[in-house]
Amino acid sequence: MSSKNLSAILIAIGMAIWIFSGALNPDVLIADDSIDNIDNIDSNDGRALETIPYVRVVSSKATLRDHYLEVNSHTMASRTVQVKAEVSGRVEQIAVNKGMQVNAGDLLCRLALDTRLSDVDQTKAELKSARLEYQGVLDLKRQGLQSDMSVARAQATLARSRASAKRAELSLAKTNIVAPFAGVVEHQAVEVGDFLEVGKNCITLMEIDPVLVVGQVAEKRVGSVALGSQAQIKLITGKHLTGVVSFVGRSPDEDTRTYLIEVTIKAPGSDIRAGLTAKMELSLGREAAHLISAASLVLDDKGMVGVRTVDEENVVRFTAVQIVAEEPSGIWVRGLADEVNLITVGQEEVFAGQIVKMDLTPLGTIVNR
């Protein structure tokens, strides 16, 4: 017998022994049908049950809640104005100090009168003379002793005198620089003795009532913000305020593609300063959301944030969710059905489409399997 034939015979004998040993081995399990549902598995077959993982599940129901859009923001004065001189003159008095609160019409700075008082007296005398002259020309006109041209010249002289008297009075009044609105003195630009030119700043005044809270909203959410809707403001100091959305921007920031939102707060209190960091909560209405533990969140293969649930056929499903709010007891998410079987233990060890065994035992008494 050749060596090639002998090798072929030995190989055939070895294969026969391997096949028959498997058929006669009682430890080998042959399944004729695939497992379609865990209820079809023989409960006495422990080895089959080991292939179906247990997960802890809680029944989560959606709750209607007020939905808010949180926006990082800061406080800002509703207006800041440099109160400038309308006439030139030497500063005789500074009536306020930095940080002082003033009312509309309160004196801020006083300029020297110089010749303005005598200018008023002179123009008043000229006005009186022009008025008498005009009346005399009218009397002569009625007697036929004056022409219409003479009457017109007298009338023009009277008008010039009135204008001069008015300018002199205004120049005198503008030596007192007063607050145009109630606010806080933010900056003092001059000192007593300085010469103030027309248009130069005397005092910088900041309005603090109302106060603005401003923030930027992403372009995909700005359509949800309604003008005139209420907003809750939480300052970095811990103080809570309520305001109204008074402005929603129409054009975005070119760099961030976000839109400016302004909330107006009336009577905020004297302790509110411009530039304070704040959290703005804009009301977006009511919507259904689930309160879950943050530990229940997982990522799918595409990096989407979501949760894993178990459907009525005990199959694992992945659902992407959006976080809408956080609180000490958990996080609020949307995107789920009204009622789901949420996996709270074992969600990292299973995958979508996998058959599992649900365990509804409370977390404190769950038994390791």
C-alpha cells in the first residue's frame, strides 16, 4: 500500500471518530428551532437561560411640565447717558458724587453766570421797547400816517427782540446742568474750576430702573421665544427676579450665529448692578417629559445621547433624547413615548435588538444573577 493511500485512510478514520463522538456525547445540545421569544424557552434548561441577560427596568411615565429655555446672560443698564454742557462756562458747583442716586431734574453741575443775567435784563428791555414801538406804528397806521412798510419793519424788530430775549433766558437756564432721568451717577468728568466747552461731558448717568438682562439664543431656538413672554432671572448673587421679554433680535451675531434677547425688569432694587452674571429662563409652554437618572443615559454607535428601553416583546430599543432641565432628583428628557420600560441597570451591557429578561425588583433588593 502506497504512503498516499495510507494517509487518506488515516484521515478518513479520524474524521469518522470525531463525528460519531459528537453524536454520542450527551453534553452536546442540538436546537432544531431558533428562539423567537424568551417565553418559548424551557424554564428547566438553565444553560439556555444563561444566554438571556437580566436588566433592571422601571416603568417611566411622562409628566406635563413647564418647559424653559435656559440662556446665559448678564445685567445691563437700560441706558447710560453722558450729560453734556449746552453752553460754555466755568464749573462753579458739582452737586453730586459718584454712586449717588438722583431723580429727574436734580442739579448735577452749575456753571458760572458771567454776563448771562445782565444779557437777560438787556434783552427784556429791548423787547419792551420794540413792543411799544410796534404799538405806536400801528396807531399811526390807523390814522393814515404810516405806511405798510413801516409797520412790517416794526414787526420784524419786535420778533428779533423776542428771539434775543428767549436765547438769553435759555443760556441762563442752561448754566444749571440737570439729570434728564432718574439714575445713578456713574462718572464725574470735571471738577470745580474746570472750563466746560459746549458738548463736553459733565456727569455720566446710568438708569437702573428698569434694568435689562441680555443674552444670546441659538438660531434654532430663537423662534420659540415670544415677545412679551415672562422670564425668570437668577443672578449670580442668588437673587431671583421676574421680567418680560422686551426685545428679540432680527439679525444674528456674525461670529456666533446667535440672536440677542433682552428682558426688562422693573423695580429691580437698588442692589442690582450692571454686568452681573445671570441665568435667564424663558418660558416655552408646557410639554411632556420624563424624569430619569443621569446614569441611565448612554451613547449609541453614532454618538447620539439616549436611553435603552425594553418593548412589549422583551427586545431592547435605543431612543435618542434631549435634556430639557436638571434638578437634584434627576434630569428631565423629551423624545420618549408617554410610558416606557426604562433600563436602569445593565443598559451598558446590552444592545438594540437584543432579547432580555426584565427585573422589576426595586434597586435596594435586586439580586445579582
